[in-house]
Amino acid sequence: MDQDERKVITKTILLKKYQYYLALLNEQIELQKRYPQYILGIHDYQNKEDQLQITYNCSENAKSLSKVEFRTKEEKIRMFHQLFEIAEFLKQNNILHNNIKKNNLIIDDNKLYLTDFGYIAGQLGVNMFRNELNFIQTLNKDQKKQVIPYLTKELVQILDNNDKEYRKEKLNQRDPQEIMRYDQHVLTCLMVEIFSPLDWEVYELVILKSFSFKQKLMDIKKHNSDFPNYAILIIEQILQSMFVKEDLSISKFPKPLEPILRKIKKQRLKNVHNQQIVQDYLQNKDFEFDLGLLYCFKINELEQTKSELQESNKEFDCQLTKEISRILEIPQKIKDQQFLIDDFIVLPLDDKLFCLVYLDNYLEDFRLSNERDHSKQKNELLYNYTLKLQLIQFYDEINDKPKEQFKVNQAFQKYYRSHLQIHPQTFQQNQILKEYINIHLKVVLTQFDIDEDERINKDTIVVKQRGKNDEKIIYINIVNEGKIKEMIVHEVHDNHIVEKSKHLKVLKFNRHIVFRVIKQFQIRQSQVELIDYSKKIKYKGEYNFNEDSRDIIFEGQGIREILEQDKQFLQIGDVYKVEGTFHNNVLEGDQITTFYYHFDNNKRTFSQGKYKNGQLSGKHEHFLVNQINKSVKTNYHCSSCFCSPLISCYSWCAWCPCFFSYYLQIS
């Protein structure tokens, strides 16, 4: 880190105390060399006119804990974990700080560090210097806010005495164990405050006498409504174990809170619509489905399904029961607290997914019962939470797998008997409809219900598939120049309003029928999007619907243009798009825009003017697309020539002023 990037802090130090402060700085430098992951490094310090300038090995963006507010769940848990790590580090290495407060905990690049130590073993004068600063001298408002709320009971008793000499003597008599308890107490209080902020207005010793951070534990749930119940309980248990050492039953909870933040992306990996298929089967029992669908169920749903199948002797039901029993072995082994990480490793991919989802669901659904004794529930929670912590390394692995690799996303209905409303004669007589349904809907045609309702057209089949919108298949004979061309119209309806439609032409009809899509459209509110492959155009805009031909009529504002794949065949000056008002499928009206093609994109042009009966009429002003204020050419058009919006006019017409070789005008 460059000198310019380091953070410089200036402190005012009295000359008579300067030697003590230097001793503490040197102590911190030595500790930082041994524990750089926890203690903020000091690069340099120098005294300038009783102003001590300290240069730290941290960025200029570093902040003290007192200047940071934690809002999100992730921020709170990350800081809680780091405070706990610092508490464990001090305890395990028997290091005393004696000056822990928010201003001395520095956050740099999301990492928490200790600084400004106030204790050196065996040097009473140095330690008393820090005690006087913290506990004896008159503190300003900010100093009180940093110190008073975090005092131990022992310190409160000492500082409550007005005799200054008495306080100094008692502070000098504190042994290292008491100072360590104070360090741990402050860090624990700060951990509580992450989840349950202080709401004091006055920071005086008298208020602390009736205050305890244990009381703040009860407010954690109130301040963290976005946390699940189990997370609140675990946080409370960890903090209580740090305040109340003798309660061994709760100190067993693992300290890392990472499992609270890690979850399987269930919505990305699993199709929730699969549940409807299985439930539909249980009601009707008239089709089979891929057993991979079972992975989308929760435990209680699988158990209920299994109980409903117990009396059945059907072959598929027996397979279903056997597979459900196999899947349920995973949660049962976890309930028996006999599931190990080695058991997880050998599971197939979908079983791994199911296991992790089960752990997530258990924790999310966890609620304490109304019973007085919660020891059994807490024991179960401890086991499941610990197991999730052990398996945390597999969460990213499962979440990063392509969803297609999971059986639950490959699953399908093997035989879904759709309800077909068919005229009694249609099934036998209309081979084209029968072939189309067999190819495109994959329905088992030997399994259907015939509806005798004569209102159904003889050449129409309404397919009612469970969980889907109705689909209408219509057979239309188109007579053109004495020849009959077979065509299929396939519509998807919602509340009897056409939403999507495909028109298919029969290309070959011998042993197998071959269809080709010639037109398709989709209706959204008052707008239609249409692609006509036979005319090589697409249209978007207002419309009318022809009930007889089941086709779209351009009517109102719209845009018509050539299909993308056909633009490569355009010649210079060809029209590729028009935008304006249509009447009965043709352009009609003023201010219609016509776009012309050129090889150089920077010289694409458009014109604006009137159309009559689908042809350019009157004066049309031409512009460059990229230079709208620059006029290129102005032409007059009449309705007697062959100037079609989709055909360029290169012909010489003596009676028509529309003739031009357009590319000559802009080259």
C-alpha cells in the first residue's frame, strides 16, 4: 500500500503521558506482526508540537464501527461473525485490550480490525494511564456514548463511588482475568447491538444500573423481522452463552451464522407446476408421469401421497409408493440424527438437491411449541443447523448446476389423456386433423371422450388439456384456381378469445402428412403481432379479426416490414418497412412513413406522405435516416402507377412522375 493511500490519524497527547502512549503503540506494532488478520497495522508515527500523527496500514475509506449502520441481513451477520472471531482470538491467545469501543474497531474493505490497545502485561503505569482516560477523567458526550453502556457490573460498582482515589485504587487492583472478562463483555454487547440497537438519549452511569444487555436480547426479533425464527433463536443462544457461561446446554450451538444466508435456489431448479400434475393423477388416475416429479414435493406431501396409495394394487401405484419410500429415507435418517456428510457425498444429484432443500425447509418452518420444555426441539434444531453447516460447501455446487441436469426438470407426463371435444364422425373421416393432432399434441388418440354436441363444427376439435388453456384445431379447405389446398388453423384460447394462432399448409399427403407453418400471430390486448411466411412480411399494430377465415385484417395504426431473413435479397431503393394507417389490409391516409434500403447504412432513407388504395400518392418528402433535417429528394406520386410499398419503382412511365433511379440521388 502506497504512503498516499494510508490513513493518517492525529491525536493530542500530554507530554507527561507521551511515554505511556508510545509503549502502547509499540505493543500494538509487535502484536500486529503476529496477528495481522485481527490487528490494524501501524506504519509510522511522529510527534509534531504535541500532536501525535499515526499512519495506519489501511485505506482512506476505512471507518470506525461507530460510523457504520448495518441495514441488511447480510451486513449484520457478517459483522456479528467478525466480532465473535475477534472475541475468540483474544480469548485463545490470552491477549488483553482494555480499551475496546466502537472507535477502536476499524472496518476496512469489509474486514474488522482492532486498534488502540490499552494494556501491557506487567506495566502498571501504562495500564493505569488508559484506565484514567476511560474511567476517571471527565468524559465528553461522545466518549460517554462509547464507554458507559458497555461497562461490567464490577466496573459499575467501582465507578459509582465519588472518591477518585478509591476508584483509582480499585482499577489498579483488577487482575488480568477481570480485564479479559471486560473485553469479552464489550464485544458481546456490540454483537447484541448489531441486532438490537441502543435507544439511549442520555449516557450516564445511573441509567446503566437498571440496564442490562440481556434485556436487549428480547428485542432482537422486533428489530429483525426479515430473519426466520430459527435464526433469531440461534443468535439469542450464542449471545446468552457468552453472557451466562454456566448454561452448557445452549453453548453447543455452532457460532458461524453462514447457514442463515445460504439457500438452495429452489425456484430456479424446480418446476412448481409439476406438483399439479401429480395431484391431478391422484384425483383421476388416468395417466402416468415420470417419477422425477416427486422431487418437487415437501416431506408432508410425499407422506400424504404415500398413504393415499397404500390400498392400491395398480402397477404404477406400486412403483410410486416404492420410489416415495426411497426418497423419504433421507429425511428419516436426518430425523434419527444418523445422517453424515459421507452419506450425502454418495447420493445421486437429485437426492442431494432434495436433502439440501429439506434442511432449508426445516429451518424456515421451525417454530417453538407452546410446551415449557423446548430441549427436544432445540436439540433437533442444533442437529439440522450443524448438518447444514457441514454441507455448506455443496450449496454453490448444486446451485451452479444447469437446471436441465436434474430429473425434476426432465420429468414429464407419460400418458396424459386429454379431453377432446370431437364431432362423432370427425375422428374417422378427417385423416389430416388426426395426423396433425398425433404429431403436434402427442395425445393418445385411442383415449378420448366424444362429445355429441352438434354445435361443434364437423371439422373442429377442441382440445382441453388439464392445467392449460383450450386449444382449437380447425381444418380449412382453401379453393384457389380450382385446386384445393388443405390448411390447418391451430388456435390457443383463453376465455374464448384467440390469443395465439398458427396457419399450417399441407405440403405432402401420402404415407405421412407434412405440414409447414405459413402464418402465425399473437394477440395482446388491442395489438397483434403477425408473421406471414408466404408473403415474407411481419405486422405489428391494430387489427380486425375475420371469423370465417380465422385470419387477421390490418386495420388502424401499424407497422409492416419484410422478414429479417429476406432483407439480404433487397436491391438498392427497395422498400423494407412502412409505418402508418391501414384500412382493410392496405395503406390509406396521410403522414405514412416509407423506409428504403441502401447498401450504406449511413444513407438509408425514408419518405413521408399520403397513400391511397395502398399506393403512394401526391408529394412525398425524402430524408436520410441518420440526418432527419436533411432533405434528399421530393417526388410526386399518383395512384395510377405501380409504386407498391414493397416493390421499388424503376420503370419509366411517361404518364407518371414516380420514375427514378433512387440510388443516383444520394450517392
